[in-house]
Amino acid sequence: MNDFPWLSVLIALPLVGAVLLSVIPREREALVKQFAIGVSLVVAVLAGVMAAGFDAGGDRFQYTEKYWWIKEFGVHWAVGVDGVALVLILLSVILVPLVMLASWTEADRSGGVDVPAKRSVKTYFALLLSLEAAMIGVFAATDVFLFYVFFEAMLIPVYFIIGYYGGAQRSYAAVKFLLYSLFGGLLMLVAVIWLYPLSSKPVSEGGLGRGTFMFDELAKMNIDPTTAKWLFLGFFVAFAIKAPMVPVHTWLPDAAQQSPPGALVLIVGVLDKVGTYGMLRFCLELFPGASKWATPVVLAFAVLSIIYGAILAIGQVDLKRLIAYTSVSHFGFIVLGIFAMTSQGQSGATLYMVNHGFSTGALFLVIGFMIVRRRSAKISDYGGVQKAAPILAGTFLIAGLSGLSLPGLSTFVSEFLVIVGTFSRYKWAGALAVTGVVLAAIYILWMYQRTMGGPKAPAVEGMKDLNAREKWAVAPIIAIIVAMGFFPQPVLHLINPSVKETLVRVDKQDPRPDITGNVAENGARP
């Protein structure tokens, strides 16, 4: 199976599909939708076949491909996946066809889950396919320069989705998203380019003797501590903006409020994970000493994100902004787990990326269905929905309970691992992070009470329950949330070997005892 260029095909197929959509007449909207979702389903099936052949106990990076791209600058088309990248690619390819299915009709005329009226349906689905290609590419890239290209390429479809298909303030939200992302991207570009002359230095001076951007080779360098700190900051700030972390998070609530909820599933469910994925992959492994140097400050900002995001979520009156602020809080947990530098914390953080994508995806899809019916995202415009649409309310409840990490649902396992892994080394951070669990119960349950409970609001009278298409769009996510709540081991089986490899790299200069008091082989904690 490794002889087949799986990853190149997975990246190319959505792009080819987006191009082929251009030859379909604009008025053939049904054919446009059928073709787009067909392409996304083929991508999902191919990714599933690839995942089935992945050997968790084998080489770290599998399905690798490496071809010269810009030979003069040492740039390769180099892709491959370890367990962490694989589960995030699977998250992406599962959510894309479900988002397309949820965006199937034109019922919404005001920036809801469906494509707004008088907007090109063909362009919308072409942008979703282009975004899927960039998402797969950014997780698969093993050349740092190629990673940067995909990192920036994601901005293009997202900018146009927000700016053309969003709400009344869509231009402001799109430009703010773009400016924040470009600022972080430019900092990272400086750091990426800086790596080339460093790798060109002789081995005796800590270089490789040749210029390269290949991740596995760059990880072998011994970079001067001061230089490593500057490079770490260049990467970390870009990833913190993308994540998003406090205080560079403010683009997300505006983007969330103005985006079509279907596309918002991908923005919050997948794109934001590129930030935390980058911290785990590039910050820790390329700059292990600088990562340890920055750990106390990063942990402080992670705890601040957890508490600050949760408190602001409680005070929101718009459903999409509320969920956006809950994501700021949840990303604080993910960053906390990554920089706890323990196997429990990093496994939990990676699992959290996947679980958050599904739980938040389900919430945004159901909110989109509500907006389609009520033409409003304001909490005050709802009330008593569970009496008019019990299936919609039940789905909303399960997704919400997953968001507050109820035992038996997927997010609980990941949040528990993060807190345990953090307590084993940084008790102060773990203790403060627990307050986020309490606050999560407040903002989720109060949101449900105000929208679904209580007396039926006059505007909710006659609200239709989920139809067959909407059930098919959200049911797979709910099934995954429940299944992973009881049986997360298959995903952890893929994640754990990569986490241990990361800890070997980070700990080899500073092995510390794990929670049991033992030092694992090569400094890695079991």
C-alpha cells in the first residue's frame, strides 16, 4: 500500500473536483451539489482505506512521498503521516461531506447553514473542496516550507467563504481574519527561511552540512539556544493566532458570527487545529530547549484562555459567538496538554483535537438548522424548542453535553487525560484548569435552558423538526461522539507512538520522572 501515492491523490482529488465544477452550468445546482459531495465521499473512502493500512507499530511516518520541487532552495514535495496527522486528516475528510450535506438546500437567506440566496452555489462548493485539499496537505506535509504553503493556502477559500457567503458584517470579519492570519504567517515565514542557512552550516557548528526544509532532518540540528528561542517565537505566535489563544483570539468570535455555520464547522472544527498541531509537531520537536524555556508562560496563557473563554461564553447572546468562545476555552485545554510535556497530556491533547472537532461540528450544524428555521442566531429569539422539535433539541443536548465533557461522551476522555497529565508536573496549572470544567457546565446548560427549555416562544410555534437530510448530516457525528466516549482506544492506539516519539526528542536533554516516579527509556514517559 505504501507504493501508492495516497496522500498526493487525497490532496489532488478535491482540487480536480473544484476545477471540474467550473464546467457544470451554473443553473444545474442539483448536479453541482451531487458532484461535490460525491468527490468528498470518494476522498473519505480513500482516506479510510489508507488508514486501515496504517501500522501503528511500524515506522513513525508512513505513506511517505518525496520529490524535488524547488531544488535550488532545498524544497521538496514531501508528504507522510504519523498517527497524529492521520487522525486529523480523518477528522477533515469525515466532516467535509457532512457539511456539504447540511448545506444542500437554499432555504436560508441570511448567512445560515445553507448557501445564501443570489450567491453562486457552484463557487461555494468549489471553495469547500479547495479547503479540503489544503487541510489534508497541511497535516500531511513533512517539508516545513511545503507546510507553510498549505498553511497560507487555507486562508484563500476561508476568506472568500466568510466575505462572500457570510452575514451583514462579513467583510469586516473576513478582513480581520485575513490580517491576523497573515501577520502570524509572516512571522512564521521569517522563521522558516531562517532554518535554511542554519541547516547549511557544518555539522560541527550544529547544522547538517546542506540546506534543507525536511522536518525529520531539521529535527536533528543543534541550534544555538538564543536562535532557537527566536525561531520558536516565530512559529508559536503564528500557531497561537490560528489556535486561537488569548490574547490573539479576537478574530474568531467575529468570524464565527458572520460565517455560514456549515463552513464554520470546518473553520473551528479543523482549521484551528492546525495551530495546536503545529505546536506539537514543529515547536516541540524542532526547538525542544526553547519549548521548555517558554513552557511556564505558555501554560499561564493556556489557563487564561480556559477561564477567560469560558467566562465570556457565559455572557454571550449570540449562539455562534457563544460556541466560538467555548472553543477558545477548549483550545486552552489542548495547549495545556501539549506543554505539560507528559504522555498523558499530549495524548489527551491530540485526542481533544479530534473530539472537539466532532462535538463543535455537531453544535454548529444544529445551530445552523435552527437559524434556517428562525432566521436568527440570537438566544432570546428561541425558547421551548424541545416541545416543537424534540429530535433537534435532543441532538443539540448530546452535542452540548459532549462540549462540557460529560462522562460517556468523547470529550470527557481527552479532557481527563489533559488534566491528569498536567497535574503530574504542574499542579498549579491543573488546579486552575479544573475551573474551566465547572464554567463549561454553566454556559452549556444555561444555553440549552434558554433555547430548548421553558415555555414555547411564539416564534417557535410550528417549528419543523429535523428532516431526513439533516438527520443524515448530523447522525454520524453523534454516533462518533458516543462511540469514542466509551471506546477511545483505537484512536489512542494511533496517537500514542507519535506522542512518545515527540517526548523522546523533547526529553533527551532533560529526562524527568513520570507520574510513577520512573524515568522511561530515552527520557520518554510511558
